[in-house]
Amino acid sequence: MNPTTRRLFKILYGHVDSFLLVCSMILVGVGLAVLFSASDQSLAKLSSQSINILIACIVMWAIANVPPHQLLRFALPLYIVGLLLLFGVALFGEVSNGARRWLHLGFARIQPSELMKIAVPMMLAWYFDRHESMLRFRNYAVAAMILLVPVLLIARQPDLGTAILIASSGFFVLFFAGLDWKIMAGLFVSGLASLPVLWSIMHDYQKQRLLTLLDPEKDPLGAGYHTIQSMIAVGSGGMVGKGWLHGTQAHLDFLPEHTTDFIFAVFSEEFGLLGNIFLLLMYSLVIARGLSIAANAPTLFSRLMAGSITMTFFTYCFVNMGMVSGILPVVGVPLPLISYGGTSMVTVLLGFGILMSIHTHKKLVKT
């Protein structure tokens, strides 16, 4: 390999983690195959998702080439901008289906809550990195407020699924930063004690989702419809599935949102238990790689970011699969790298780009 080729290879591939890239692209490939089936073999939908994937991969590569100490500088500005946009949504946001989640900026229509999936853990990691030498209870209290403000603003929209993901990403940063288990136990007890208050301020459809989880058969054609149909699809796949393009629940339009939130049900019906085991294996490899990168990260900021991104990815997978399987209430959480949609794809691969940056730049950091 001549010097020019070697230099070009280093520029294009020098900060890409091969293992993480291969695993994520396998999942993306599986997602395209399932989407083709779930969308009734729509080439338009497949082309649209391919463009989303291309954009997300470019974002991942670009972020992977930015050193972690440079990313740290963007933490505070990104968080402030995200908060301002969330306040903008609360005041001027577009209402759609009873929810106020989108904001028109004149040249684009954005959903600021998606930005906070990265901005919140980055801000918390930045805060703990600045106070690493003198962490006290007040620091964790300030961090909790940093987390609580955007979570409440997003839950108010209402967008329970995104609020859960951002709350979990923030909690993971607090956990990896060394939050005392006694405090965590106290927070858990406080959370249980506040359930009656939370129930009183929940929207009617959110209450109905929780009640449906306990007994979906109570309203099989209404609130329980999503859960019942997805459980039928998952169960009917059996051991090896009905075969690619041969699922019935999605193709006969029994299964709702079969290209987005409930695409796991389509996969389960067509590829069965063995397919699910393969999918879980691939997700487990990605999570294991992320935790390995976090464990070997050279700075506190890097460790907290890598750990939070990895465990938030786990939460994505767990909540979506639990929702489709009927063990969790229905919330708007897509299956990462599989569900149709550009925002989720870009957010996940942006997170993977940060993981790659942390791993490939660690040799440049003096420890």
C-alpha cells in the first residue's frame, strides 16, 4: 500500500471501530429486509430508509473523527440550545394528534426532544467531569435538576417514550458517576410514594395503556388492540417463523404501525424464535462492545458518555421488545436500527460515532 493510499485509508477508516460497524450494519441490513416485507414490498419506503441510513452513517463517521475533548466543548451549548427549543415547543409548537412535539423554524420542522437524547447525557458527563475531584451530594442534586427539567418538558408534550429514554440516559450517567446506592434506594422509594400523584396528572390515554397492560382482553378492539395483535404475531412465528414475506398479521393489516414501533412483531412472525435469538445476539454484541469501550475509556467524561450511550441503547431494545411482547405498556419507542424512520437512525448511529471516537482516540490521551 503506497503512502497516498495509506493516508486516504487512515482518513476514511482510521477512527471507525470495525466490530461495532459490522454488528450495526448487520442489524441495519436485517432492518431493510424486514421493512421491505412489512411495507408490502414498497421500494419507495426502502429507498427512503436507505437514504436515512446513508445520512446516519455519514454523521457517525464525522462524529467518530472528532476527539472526545472536542465533543466535551459542545456539551453546554448543545444542552442550552436543546432547552430553548423545548421551551419553544411548549410555547409555539405544532399540535398533532393531541401532542405538541414539533417546532417550525421557517426552513425546517424539527423535534427538539430527539436532540436531548444526546445533549442530556453529554451535559451530565461534562458536569461530572468538571467536578470529578470533589463530588458531593449537592453535585448529584444539581445533576438531577439538569436531567429533570428537559424530562418534564418532554413528558408535558406529552411524549412518554422519549421522556423515558432521556430519563434512563441521565440515570445511567448518575449511576456510572458513583451515585450512592442508599440515595438510589431512597429515590426508588420516593418514586413509589409519588405514584398516586403521577397517576392523577397522567393523560387518559396513558392511564388506559397501563390498564390495558394488565388486561388487554378488556378492550380487544380499542385500547388492547395493539397489544393483542402484536402478541399474536410474535406467538404465531413458532420456532422458525412463517418465512420472509409470508407473515400475515402485517400483510393483512391486523398489526398497527408495522413498519415503525411494531416491526419486531413482523420480524418475530416471519423468522420465529431462532430469528429472535439471532437478533438478541447481535444486540448483545453491540452492548458488550459499548460497555468494553466504556470500561477502557481514559477520562471520566468518556466513561460516562460511553456507558450512558450503551445502556440507553439497551433501554431502546428492552422497551420496544417488551412493548411488542405485552410485558410493558405501549409507548412510542422504535426498535433501534430496525424500525423505519430517519430521526431514530441518526440518533443511534450518532451515539455509535461517539463510542468510536472514544475508543479510537484513547491512545492520544495521556493517562
